[in-house]
Amino acid sequence: MENLIAPLIAAPLLGAAVLLCGGRRLDKAGHWIGTALAVASFVLGAVLFAGLLGRGAEDRTLVQHLFSWIPVEGFQADVAFRLDQLSMTFVLLITGVGSLIHVYSIGYMEHDERRRRFFGYLNLFLAAMLILVLADNYLLLYLGWEGVGLASYLLIGFWQHKPSAATAAKKAFLVNRVGDMGLSIAIMLMFTTFGTFAFTPVLGSVGETGEGTLTAIALMLLLAACGKSAQVPLQSWLGDAMEGPTPVSALIHAATMVTAGVYLIVRSGAIFNAAPDAQLVVTVVGAVTLIFGAIVGCAKDDIKKALAGSTMSQIGYMVLAAGLGPIGYAVAIMHLVTHGFFKAGLFLGAGSVMHGMNDEVDMRRYGGLRKYMPVTFVTFGLGYLAIIGFPGLSGFFSKDLIIESAFAKGGVQGWILGTVTLVGAGITAFYMTRVMLMTFFGEERWRNLPAASPDAPDVEPAADHGGVPHPHESPKVMTVPMIVLAFGSVFAGAFFGIGERFVHWLEPVTAYEHGHPPVSALTVTAATVTVMVIGVGLAWLQYGRRPVPVVAPRGSLLTRAARRDLLQDDFNHVVLVRGGEHLTRSLVYVDHTLVDGVVNGTAAGVGGLSSRMRRLQNGFARSYAVSMFGGTALLVAATLLMRAV
């Protein structure tokens, strides 16, 4: 059965090669080829999943060795793939949700003349992510890691004729390079410490290694995870990535790129378990990002950027859970899977709204769309209820487990982390209710958009967006994937959570330990639902009972900062860009004055000395005779003097 692992990856990789190299002759069929190969990969994944279910819990690890990649003396790297419960979960998520996004893209990108190339990039994204999660060693994982970075660059900047899209792609690429340096350093440390990159010997030898070395490796792995999963301090690229087509946003946020960091931490769990200081840093990063992303999401009027802030926050939940160790690894992955359903549905729903609103993204130009787009309203609404943790839906089960696990950490740390997760749940309910109310309820603000004027410079005339929009439901090729994802948003959590079915599935890989919070699970659940209701109520008071102005009011200092992503780009510009400029100028000054001064001074001294010595070599025999006579006289005088003494 392990022989099916390579074809699972080869299918989308073949699609990428054919679509990107086949030329314009494939323009009419390219989207069908890309979608068919993505679905084929999902079918192979389903077959492998069925095969794993037929095995015992401890016999569900399959390894397929293809060839020795880099065989040299003292260094061995293989192209080998590892399929176990953890990688199988990601395979089904990547190929399942990825295939639905491919189908949706057939309708969304229908009129784009470069659609074939777009589907080639989508296939490349799936193939790279599959290599990442199926690799049996860290070096091969790094290959998939870089492939994901390349594919994200190509897709975020797909509409490269827009300067904002080209800039966003470069920003995502450069920020992720910082994180990638962390992964490369971690791999080097692994090789010098363990002599190998393979998961089994590395993770199995952790107990024989010093805590300091393991802490260094773990912190470098965390830096890599922060880059790919948009966690503080490498989160600045995620909001700008919305410049890509909406299916790209869904793919990045739900099934591929941002989940890679969580996978890396969980897969390397043995290293983090043996490095408690690094594990604490993981929980801090997750907690900070959880609140950071939620606050940003509260202030964004761009529907996609509001959802981007939401992704940052939800991944923060997962990273926080992964930092809790064995009580949180499986819980983090469970929330990752349920998040894959409702976040993909939310982004595809946002794309459907844009499709019916002349590509408008400003929610202040929406309102009352529920009666014009009923399928989008229902599917988006179910995703909304899932993400805020409405009882019975998928987010309720997975997020509730994270909150319980945070409290179960124990001591002051447990109370702090538990409180942060509860506050995050309340803010999530607030900003997602804001999105729902501004988009589907209230006055139909798109009917009477004001013309631009000096008094309202932030308001563009309706004509700039193709005239007054005529909201309408999207075609079935777009709504059917949204409906499928809505079913996952509703039922996945209960299917996974009841009887702890999902965490027990992952237990052989993650060594799951059931957490015991200081208060009863029922109390935690009641508190979670209470803060969720408070968040919904506050949003209703703010946006449901009051008219929403087309022009955003100035707002408080925090609101203005949140609109600017809590000044993260300003901070980066001042500290990194300007700091880098000053550092560069200082180095240039040192180079010109000190380094060049020493080099040039030495050269000038040698040159001056040689020019003076050159005068002694004038070519006249009489001068040489006088010099020889003088030297001889000095030698004789010196000899006589020494004898006299």
C-alpha cells in the first residue's frame, strides 16, 4: 500500500508540469486537467486512509523509500515518504479542501485569460505541501517548505499587473525567508548533534542530548513556524497576501501554508517536550498572536483582511495548544482540521460576495445581501457560527478543547493561558458578528454610494467599481464547494470530538494525554459560551442597531492602530528598514575610513619607501663603486673598533 504514496504527490506535480509547460494549446482544458489531478490525489489519499483503518493503531506507519538523494561519506539524505496518522490527516485536508478550491476556481477564474497558469500554480502548491507533510526527514521537509514558499509567491502575485499584488508577493516571500533561515539552522544543528536528518533517529535520540542544544533547535523550529504560520513577530505578510485571487486566500489560510508551522511543531513534539523553555516560548507566541490577530480583525473593513486577521488568531490558538505538550498536540491538529472547513468556507463565501458585488471588498459598501445571495448567506453563516464556537458546530468542539487544555496546564501559567483563550473567544465572536452584520444585514448601502469629493476623499465613486452593483448568487460550480464545506463546518467537530475519536486516532504519534483543568469541563464550556454571547451582543449593539457609515469614522487610537495592523509595518520599517539603512551606512563608513585607511595607508607607505629606495639604483657604475667603498670602509671601521674594545 505504501507504493501509493509517491503517486499521491506525483498527480498534482504532473499537473503543474503539464499546465506550466504545455503552452496555450491547453488554455481551454487546463482548469479541468488541474482539477482532475487534484481530485485524483484526494482519491489516492482516501484509499490510503482506508488501508490505515484496516491496520492496528500501532501499525499505521508506512514508509516508501524512493532513492538516495545525497549519498556521500558521512552524509545521507533519502527521498523517502512517511505516512502515519498525523501526515494522513494533513493529506486528506490538503487534497480534500484543495480539490474543492480547484472546483470553485473554475467559476471564479472563468474570465481570466491566464487561468491555465493559475491552475498550474494551484497544483504546484498542493504538491509542495504534500511533500512537506509526507517527508520522512527534515531535509526533504525543507524542500517542500521552500516549494510552498515559491508557490505562495506565484499565487499571491498572480495579478502582477497590480503593484499592490507584486509588492505583497515580495513581502510574503522575504518575510518567510527569515523563518526559513530558522529551519535551515535547526537542520544543521540536528546533523551536527545526531548525524542524521531522519525523523525516527532524531526524535528517538532526544533523551541523549543536552537541554541547551535541544532548546536551540526548538527555538529555530519555532522561528520557522512563525514565518509560515504568520505568528508574531513574522505575521506582517498575511494581510497583504489578500491581494491574490480569493481561492488563493482560501488555500493558504485553510489547507496549506499557514498550517505548515503547526505541523512542524507537532511533528517535532519530542524535541519541544525535552526543551521546556522553548515550549513556554511557543505558548507565549501563540497567546500573543491569538489576541493580536483578533484585535486586527475587529478594525478591518476589507472582508478578506478581516478574515486574514481571524486566521492569524485561530492559528495562534493552535500554536498555543501545541506549546502545551502532549495535552495539546492532538487538540491543536483537531482545531486545524475543523478550521480548514469553516475558514475555507468563509473565504469562498467572501469570494462569492465579491463576485456578485463587482469585486468590491469594502464591507461598508455591502449590507442586506442575504436576500440576493441566499446560498452564500447560509453557507457563510454556518462558517461564522462554527468559528465563534456556537454550541454543536465544529469550532465549538475543537476550540473548547483548546481552552480546557490551556486551563489544564496548571498553576498561574494555566490560568493566564486559559483566560487569554477565553478573551480571544469573545473577541472572535465580536469581529465575526461584525462581518456578518455589515455584509448580509442592515441597509443596502451599495445602492446609494456617494461620489468622491474633497470632503470624503476615502470614498470612491460607484463607477470606479463597474457602476452600481447588482448582487446575485454565484454559479453552482462555486456554490457546491461552499455547501460541502458548510457540512464540514457543522458536523466535523462532533464527529471528531464525541468520544475523543480524533485525539485517540493521533495518539500513537502525539502521545496524547487528557488534560484536567482546575475547574470542571462543564464550567469551562459555560464560560466559553458566555463570552461568545457577550461578543455577539456587543457587535449587535455596535453594528446591528446603528447605521453603518460608508466612510469609516476616525475611531479611537486603538482602532486607528488596528487598521494599520497594530503598527507592525511601521515597526518593521523603523526598526528593520531604517535600522538596516543606518547599519549599512555605518559599515560603509568603517569600510572607507578604517579598512580602506589601513589598506591604502600601507600601500602608500610601501610606495613611498620604494620610491626613495629607487633613487639608490641609478644605473651609474661610479655610484655603485662609491657605495661599495663606503660599505667596506664602515665594515673595516667597525672591526677595528670592536678589537680596540
